[in-house]
Amino acid sequence: MTGPLRQGSAVAIAPDLIERYRDLHANPWPEVGRLIHESNVRNYSIFFLPTHNLAFSYSEYIGTDRAADRAKMASHQVMRNWWAECRPCQVPLSAPDGDRLWTDLEPIFFQP
């Protein structure tokens, strides 16, 4: 890999839980940020499109084994607890991929 792997994903947010989801991300648990960083993810951002109740995430993966880093992050109880708080707010846009509710987006343009 010559640079970070850029990743975009999207999920709908349940209309009655939008404020809950916003509050969770306005005050994320410090351990969650640490685990994301330790899993070689950088520049992780979530954007919200209120007219469509749609959340979009962007991140860059800088490691060499994404599957192993994802598994390591998922093995931490703190992360599982965080996801348990967030998941009721999320509505998949397509059939869930295992436990993953977010749908990966196809990159179509990049300007470095």
C-alpha cells in the first residue's frame, strides 16, 4: 500500500434517536478514541445529513492488516459497549455484513 486506505461508509439514523446519536458523538468515551487510534485508523470523521437522516463516515487506515486490526478493536469490551450504545440508533442502508451495519461507499473521485 502506497498511502492510507481511504474508507467511506454510510448508515441511516433512526429519526427518534438522532439527538441520542449526536450526544454520543459529541461526548465520545476517551477509550473509544484510543482504540480507534491503536487500530491504525486516522482522520476518522462522521458527518450527518439531516434532510435524509443519513450519517457518513470517513477514515484512513494506515496499518497493514485491516481485518486483524478490526478484530482486535472488536475484541475490547469498551468498544463492544460503545457499539451497543450506538447500534440502536443506526438503520442499515443494505443487508448488514455480519455485525456491521454501515454500508461501504464506492470511491469515485479523489484529489490529493
